[in-house]
Amino acid sequence: MRDPDKAVVATLYSNEEGEMSYMVTYKGETVIEESTMGFHLRDQEFLGKDMKLLSFDSLLTNEHWEQLWGEDHTIKDYNRAYSFRFEDGQGRKLNVHFKLFKDGLGFRYEFPEQPGFEEIIIDDEFTEFTMTGDHMAWWIPADYDSYEYLYNTTKISGIDSSIVQGKELLASVTIQEKHAASTPLTMKTESGLHISIHEANLTNFSSMTLRVEDDKRTLTSSLVPSDIHGWKAKVQAPFKTPWRTIQIGETAGDLLESKLILNLNEPNKLGEPEWIEPQKYVGIWWEMHLQMSSWDLAAGKHGATTKNAKKYIDFAAKHGFKGVLIEGWNTGWEKWIGFPDREGVFDFVTPYPDFDIDEVNRYADSKGVDIIMHHETSAAPRTYEQQLDTAYALMQKYGMHGVKTGYVGPIIPEGEYHHGQWMVNHYRKVLKKAADSEVMVFAHEPIKATGLRRTYPNMMAREGLRGSEFNAWGGGNPPEHLTIVPFTRMLAGPIDYTPGIFKMDLSKYMDRVVPTTLAYQLAEYVVVYSPVQMASDLPEHYNEKLDAFQFIKDVPVDWEKSVVVDAEIGDYTVIARLERLGNDWYLGGVADENGKQLTFKLDFLQAGVTYEAEIYRDADDAHYLDNAEAYVIEKLNVNSESEMSINMAPGGGVAIRFRAL
Ligand code: NOJ
Ligand code: CA
């Protein structure tokens, strides 16, 4: 098998033991050595041995399609698909589908309809990814409940969750395998190839984690279990598993520019409804994380009051933000965290008495602003499902088109996990309910992104990583974080990172600093892609620095095209994006704690056009630890032949708007 450009070659064969196996090369270099495939099904012998090929076919696709919103408007889908139909010695049928692109491949299994396969209990999937050596890897542990970790940089042999356990303060941690990582798992070979393993179109199945075998280079799929049922997944034939994906790039940037995961998802099912609207938003949020106010009423400093909501609505209207998020508006927060009995606690239609939901919505309407609904479920999905109809009817009543969902804590019932099949199906049910109710979803504590935004473009963004909130209560996100995230978590899809903190010295609220410079915070709006971006800090902090705030006001959330200008995973990342249906380019760069002297060509700009570069950079003496808010704004005329030199301070960054003249 090969892709139409003949860069990626995959071979499917039976090894000496008669096991179904595959291997992959990229431009002649081995990427995946002999790796076996198959399943342990309940009460059956291993499926994946002694396979006889019944038939196969292949299909070339060469087309372009348009994203409703995204980091690129037009997506090229140029691949060759191969389908193999097998039968084993016992007459059991199994189909395997491959799709090869010039930057990698995906493959999936299909259980066709056949007697004895009406209901299939999967005790384990054994898909191996045998790497060619002990590569450098960027990873977080295979926690069944959370992706909210800092990335570790070690060899594959160093993947060990005991070194990250206990380091973090997490509401929910379930690590059952010591040497396993979540996906996307990104690696770099000695020869410089960048490889990332993930999955596409995770539907009605458990999420895949990767276990490191004793040889320290073979990764084996390890599905998140249901401990209640004692299985990894249960499906009905005919059934197709999610795609197992292997992205391959010569540079880190190639991985990010790859569209393989989107191309392995089904086309848009929602059309182009006008209620799906990429947007920036502000909200009653950071003040709770700073402990200035509280989500719950009983604590005595309730944040979600009618009066406070109006303050944020006024600020949003004045500065051109479409959305206002209000957390803590509904009853139940007294028992939301740390309570074992969280079933039936949250009420998604009843506001606290000091929050006049009618008046807040009337006021928002009068100012041309939309309220973003907040549904914290405290990981009690059954309570949420019971109220889906009434909760979404309430949103429809007020014309609300966005909801931020949340799943803090261990899942109730105990024995199900955030990343298991049962929750995968719950998240999908909510997404579909939202689509039917004309609502966009911003999911926190979500299942990982696998490209579903293509099919359901109301799936705007997810958290699914250690977001900005950790700067207030989790030891902070060190500057290195966002030099790794674009090449790991962000390969999966858009991130609700909640960027834009301007007040780095938090001593007024707590004994800590936000460990990045202000220019770095501005750059986050370009480096971290999301169609919904929050301006997270307090209005009063933005009011003190309106000149820098201008960048957040200007920066788009929907793009024609994106390019990675320069990057070294773990050291620095520079990304440029062209505004959708516009002429202006925006650039964001972030550096780790060592800073970075950048020199780059502006050859991404349109030739023959002069641009005014509005540069927001670190002051010469800026430093993320003790002079984080020192920035300089400069203007300069440039064109596509210009070269730029900019110094990013330790923990610093740069944000530039190239205004076409
Ligand atoms: C965790 C979310 O990530 C955060 O954004 C939110 O404020 C809290 N949960 C409360 O729902
Ligand atoms: Ca979170």
C-alpha cells in the first residue's frame, strides 16, 4: 500500500506465527516495524491469527472540502484507501481498512455482520506500534479520568506515571498502568522524523491509551475499561472501530499542518447554520479561580450576581466581545467538589436568588451580547442526562447558542471513567442534543478530540489539557508548556485554553505569579488554536493596559490558512495565521524559560503587499519570573521579502498583527 505521493508505504501481512501484522515506511525509512493486530473477544479465541484474505479493493480520493470554521479554510484530502476482507480458521470475519496520506496513515477494524457477532465484548485490543528505537517522546500519563498534566520529555523507556503522580492537584486521577501514555503521543527519531500516534473518529468505543512493552519501543493499544462491566468495550456488529492514526513529519511543524485526522472523519452533518459562530468571550470566571468570589452562594462572596453579570456585559459590549460566560449561576455548587454524593445535586434550570436570569438575558440582548450557558456536571452524567431536555429548552427560551460543560471529579457511577466507552457515548449524546437545540459546545474535562468537529461543527473547543486555570491553583503552567502543546494535544483539535492573563503578579489574591510574560499571553491567541477564545482576566486588569488589550480585541478566531513559521518542541513555537476572508496576518511566538532570539522570513505574507507590523513584544529587561508585565509596542512597515529579528525573553513571547496597507 502507498499514498498517492508515494511517501508512505504500509505492508499488511501474516508474520511467521501467522499473526496479522503491518509495517510502515516513510520515504524509504522504517517508521513502524513488524507490529501485530487483533482482539481478545469475550469467550472466543484471539481474533487476528491465521487470517485468509477473501478480497480487497482500493480507492483514490483527490478532493478539497471547506471547513465551516478552522485554522485552515480549505482542506485537501488526497489519499489512497485499501480495504481487506479476512476470514480466520474458525470462519470468523474481520475487515481492515487503511488510508494512506503523504503525511501518515490511519487504519481501523470492522466487525462485519455475521452469526455469533451480534454482540461483541472486547476484552482487549492488541494493536502494536513497534517503533524503530527508544525515541524521544512528549507524553502525559494514561490517566483514565484526566488529561490535565504537564508534558514530560523523556525517551519512550522513560514513560512512567509514577514520576508524575502526586505532583499535581487533580480532582480525579485514575492511573492503572504505570508505563502507559495518553494520545496524541508525539515522538522524534534519531534521524529527525517526527511521529505522532492518536486516533480519529472516536465513536461508541473506549479511548485508546498506549502501553510501553518491555522492549521499550513497542507501544500497544490499551483501551480504557469499564470496571463496572469488566470489559473494555461492548459493540454490536456491524461495527467499525475508530481509526488508529500515525502522523509523520520531517519537522514538528509538518505534524501540526497535517489534516489527516480531520480527513478521517465524516463530512459536516449540520450544514452552515448561522448559530455556529466562532467568537471571543469574557466572563465571570477568573475571579473565582483567584478566590475573589465564589461559585456557590453560601460562601458569601457569590460571583454570578445580576449586578456583576451586567458589569461583564458592559465590558464585552464596549470592547466588541460576542460572548459572556457566567459560571456559578445555578444551584448545587455547595456540593460540587469533594462530595462523594454528587448525584442529583446540580440543577441546570434553577438560578440562585441573586441571579435574575430574565434580566441578565434582557440586558445582554439590549447590548448585542450573548450569554454563554454553563453546565458543570461535577461528573454526574446521569443527573445531567435526566435534565437535558429542560436544560436545553431553557437555553432555547433565551436564544443562547453556546454552553460550556464541565465534568470535575471522578465519574459517578464509580467504575466508569471519563475516557471509557460509556462516557464517550454520553459526550456524544450531549453534543447531538446541543446540535438539535442550536447550541455550540465548549467542553471541559472532555473526552479527547479526534476530529469530530468536522462532522459536528457545533463541537467548538475542548479543554482536555492543563489550561490557564492552573496558573491560579495548580503550581502554574511553566512557559515550556505551550511549546509542547501544539505538537501533542493540539494535533487532536481546538483548545479552550482560556488565555490572556495580564496581571501576572497575583500577590493581591494569593502568593504566586503567573509564570509567563504578558507578550507570551498575547501570543497564546495565535499559538493555541480555538474558534472560541476567552479573554480571561478581570476587566479592571485589561483597563490598566488598553494598548496591549488591543491585540486581543483585534485577533480573529477563524482563519484562512495557518503556517508554522519555526518551532522546536519544548523550546519555542512560532505560528502565523491569515484572517479568514481578510488580508491581515497574525503571528504568535512563545519561548520556554530560556527565551529565544528569533530570526524569521516573512515569506508567508502576500507578495507585493506592504504591511504595517504592529509588534507586541517583551521589553528588553522582561523576564517571566520578576518582570513579566514589561512589554513594548512598535510599528514597522514590512513585506514578504523582509526578515524579522525579535527577542523573546525567558518565558516570553511575541504577538504581531500584519495589517495589509
Ligand atoms: C474546571 C474548568 O476547567 C474551569 O474552567 C471551571 O471554571 C471549573 N471547572 C468550574 O466548572
Ligand atoms: Ca479543567
